[in-house]
Amino acid sequence: MPWVGQYTALRTLPFWLDGFAPRPSDETADWVLENAVARPWARDAVDRRLVEEARTGGGRIIDSEQQVGGYPQHRQAL
């Protein structure tokens, strides 16, 4: 047992959804990046930039939205 401290190993899972299949850990990061944001099929420029920065390990702390192109321009809602 590699962990230090006291714990109890469970013989059965305490809760499991029917039909739920866990994702292999080596696929998780790619899956999250493919499915991130509210509407992955309709990502705007900001969404695409953030996902790419997460994928490449880029990104930085900014002091102003102007450092990353400012606020996006959206069409006015009717």
C-alpha cells in the first residue's frame, strides 16, 4: 500500500450509474479539450484560443483583456 495514513479499501463501489463506462486516463485530457465550453460545436474565437492554450500549455496571467485581443464583438440580440 503506497499511501501513508489510514483508509479503508472498499470491496464494492458505493455508487455506480447503470451504463456508465469510465474513460481510460490516457484519453481524458483529449476528451475534455474536445468537449470543453458550453457549445463545443459552436466555439467562438475566445473558446478556440483558450482550448488551444490549454492543449499546448500556453496562456499566461494577463492584466487587461486588451492583452488577448479585447472583448469579443457579438451581434446584437433581437
